[in-house]
Amino acid sequence: MKLLTKKNYFSMIENLAKGEIHIFRNLFMNVDDQDKDILEDGRLACGKVVSSILYLNKLISDMHATVESTEKDMLINGWHEINDPREGAVIAWEKQNGHRHIGFSLGDNMAVSNSSNEIGFPAKHHVTYNNTRKIEKIYWNSILD
């Protein structure tokens, strides 16, 4: 038997937008002797969503809570920037409201990322949020070719 990394990776990305996925909503840390959900019940979970999918497919070394730490791990593990979104590419969007954002390209100008609004779940959307959020970087790993 052989593990089909590419097929598993793409199916996980497609499944992200199919419904309420609760496993990415929380990450608890002790901050100043207080237990705190640093992902704010899913509002800040985009880094965990993306890094978890990448980690489960052995495309990065660990899971992360932030866009920056996810990108750093990706670069160490063979991810590189490309010019145009393609299905399965990781997209990093510009900072808005003090936070950067990360998700996956679904192709055909669509993407899936964790929604930072009140739902706090992954959701499908236009790749530039209908021209309201600029793409900063697009990443690809040749393992997915």
C-alpha cells in the first residue's frame, strides 16, 4: 500500500468548506497565570486550520497558531512562492483589523479559509473576498505536482 498524499491533501481542503468543523476553534494556553483560548473560539484560527491540514499530510513539521509561524515552517519544508493561485496552493492575505490571514486556493477564483467573523468555521469564498482583501503571497510545494 502507498499513502496518496496529494489526493488526501486535496480531499481535506475540499472537505473544509462542507460544514461546521469544530476541531480547529480552540487552542488553550496559560497566559499570565490565566487559561486563555488564544484562537478566540475560532475567530483567530486560520493558522491552526492551515497548519493542521499541512501537518496531517506531512507537508510541514508541526501545527501552528499564527500565519507567520505557519509560513516559516512551510518555507523550511520546501514551499515556495508562485505567482497565481492554483488548486491546493496556500494563500496569505494582507493584514486587516490587525491580523494577517491564510487559507487554501480551491481554483476557479475560489478559496477556503477559517472565517474570522462570528461563525469561526472554515468557509468557501472568492479568492480576493470580491476585491476587498489583497493576496500577499501564494505558496506551492512541488510534492503536490
